[in-house]
Amino acid sequence: MKFLLLLLTTLVYFNLFILVKDVVFVSIYPYLLGFTALFIIFLLMLQFFQNEIIIKIIYVIMTLFFILFMFTFFQIWKNTRVSNSYQVKRSKYMDQLTEIDKNKRMTDVTLEQSQQGIGKLIEENTGMPISFYNEALLIYDSATMFDEMVEEISKAKSHIHIEFFILRNDNIGQKFKDLLIKKAKEGVEVRVIYDGLGSWSLKRHFRKELIEAGVEIKAYDSIFKSVIKGKLNHRNHRKIVIVDGKVGFTGGINIGDEYLGRDNTIGNWKDILVKIKGEAVKGMQRVFLGDWYYVSGDKLLDNKYFPEWEGENILPVQIVSGGYDTYWNEISQAYFSIITSAKKRLYIATPYLVLSDSMINALQTAALKGVDVKIIIPKNPDLFLVGWANSSFFNKLLNSKVKIYLYEDGFIHSKIFVADDKVVSVGSANLNTRSQYLDCEMNAILFDQSQSELMIRELYKNIGDSDEVMLEDYSKRPLIQRFKEKIGMLMIPLI
């Protein structure tokens, strides 16, 4: 019997490692770890318990856990199929939104070939082309970020759409709630999406106050729903604020006091937010309305959500979104394309440096062909396992002349790519497994030299507050650090 159990487990593991898609494997990985731990415990119990009743109970429990595991595996596999019934309906809805926004203003602006290539890739993957009539403001100070959002929300006349991974009931959360209640009472449509796991501590009375004022607030998969649907490891990590379809914000911050640097255990919080006015907000609106359809079942097709922008300022901007349930790994491909497009320099800031083989190869190739590749990550990450996982990639990167900097003045939470003073990417997507395979993300890509130069100046300030990792020092790291990196590698599919 024990032999049959081992054989069955071996077959299951073989199929998971060899036959299933990457997105399915990394999705099932935490369940796999738990099942493996329980399986080992049960096998040990069988060695020490001889009572027939206890042995039968153990076999029953093992069978139930195996059935639960296979049920979850099936649900995850079904979720990642782009031809499932929900995806078919959602795809039709997104086509309807595209039809509403089909009128494009013509421009004679010509982008460079590398920029065109990135834009073409994203348009093929997402259906969202580069928009040209935009204004953008990159915001680096956390307090200013919230001030800007509050100011624009206060001006809302038609609708406010908000989507965050984390929504806290703290000081900043209370201020946001009070402002949304005020706007709802003024007759403004207010819709809020929060992630059911990321905002697990959000109290019922917080939501109740909003609902009673007329705010529509929905959780993106509660914890219970996530378990039943096999989506516990799939989260909505997007950060979106849209006001009247004309002003949009995206970046790395959520709604919580720690994002203002008020958490003494974290210290100085470094993040980035981009405020966009113009045609690109229509792309952000499409992403939000797609998510709203998922959480509510409502199709919002009114033209008022896609108002015409009359500004004349030229700033090419493109929105890229991706998730576990889309055909392509849109975020991963966008990042890969930006990396491979760089000819002179490529600067990256990310709290998580957890790389796929393709990302490693892209970064190595860029650095070895002479591109100045700099990566800034926090010296003290939010979780110690993240630090172990991050450092497990240092050897491959440092040996290929990639420069790595550990930010020491607090915690860097920015998600930034800058390539050749021509391309800037800002948004919610980290450079890690979760953002590439598991979570719903959204970035704004700015094809502009002046915006790139502003971002590079800010990144150099961060580098000034960082400690560069030298290959010679890293190669002498103690045995315990090497062991930690091995442990960190086991956690890569979770980070």
C-alpha cells in the first residue's frame, strides 16, 4: 500500500513538473508544498502506529486531502484556460468597450523603431494601442501622491473608479472613505474594487458606511471564494484611480499609512505614482471595467466612461495589463521587450528580484553586449524570505556585469523600468513570479525622453542611498548565506 502511495505521488509530481503549463505549476505550488508536508507526516505516522483503526483513519484523511488537492488542481487548470465560459463572455465585453472607444485622433508623431516594437507587442497582446495626446506627472513623494489623488477625486463630477490590492481602515483609509462618501452623496458614481486577500483585515463596518452612502464596493475574490474556485494564489495587484474618465493614476502604492512612511518598522517608503491626463486613461478605464464585470457581473457601456480628450499636448503613453487568465504573459513580455530594446542603459527598481530563465538571459545578454544595466532593490525587504530569494540571483547577474544596488534608506517599493532615455514603465508589476504568472497587474509605459531623464535623475538619488553589491564580496559570502539562498529558491513560486 505504501508503495502504491509513493508511486501515485510520483506520477502526480511528474505530471505537475513536466506536463502542465508554467502558470498552472506556480499556481498549484503552495498547495503542493502543503500536500507534500502532510504526505510525509502521514507516512511517518504509518511507521509508528500499528493500530488498524488509526491506520484506516490516516488513509481516509490522506484520500480526502488528495481529492481536495486534485479538485484545486482542476480548478486552477480551468481558470487558466482562455476558452472557459467566463473568458468568452469577458472577451465579448472587452470588444464592446473597444467599439465605444474606436475613434482615434490622428497624429504625425513618429516613434523610434524600438519604441514602435514595444508598442506593437503590447497592442497585439492587449488590444490597447499607444495613445498620443496625453499629459503625465511622475510623483516620487508619498505625501504628494495622496494629495494629488485627493485633489482630483474632489473635483469629480461624473464617476470615480478605484482599484487597490490593499485598502486599510487606518488614518489614510478613513480619509479616503470620508471623501468617497462625500462624493457619492453629491451624486457622483463611485465604484471601488479591493483584493479579498490583500485587504483581508478590512472591517465590515468600513464597507457598510460606503454602501449606505451609495458607493459600490466589491471584493476581488474573497478568501472563501478563492479557496472554492482555486484562486487563492491569484490576486488582483492592480492600483488604479480614475476620475471622470479623463484623469488616471497608477503606480506602486496602496491605501494605507505605511505608504506614507508612517510605519516606524519600515522607515522611509520609496515609491512611484504616475498621474495621467488624456487618451491613455481610456486604456486604464478598460482594465477597470473588465475587473468590475468580474466582481459584479455588470457591463458598463455608457460613452461617459470614455469622454473625448481635447488636449493638444503630445506624450505617447500605452497601458499594459495582464493576469493569470490571459493568453499571453503580457507583463512578462512587455518587460522582456523593454530589456532587449535597450542599447545604452537599462535602469530597474523593484522590491522583488525573482527572475524567470528568460528574464535572466535577457538581462545577461543586455549587460554582456555593453548596456549599462543597474538594478535597485531594498536592502531590508518586507519579508526575510524575499531577501533570500532576491540574493539567489545575484551570482548569475553579477557575473554578467549587471550592477545591483541595495537601497539602505528605508524600503523601495517602486516598480520602474527605464531604457535608453526613451521608455519608462511605471505601475503595479514587480519583477517577480507573481507579477509574471499569477496576479492581475497594470503598468503605464511612457515613450518620452524628458520623462525618462526625470526618472533617471530620481533613480540616481536612490543609488546614492544604496550599497553596491560587488562580485568579489558576494563570492566570499558565508556558508549560512548560501544556505539561505537555497531556501529562498524553494520559495520563488510564492514570491
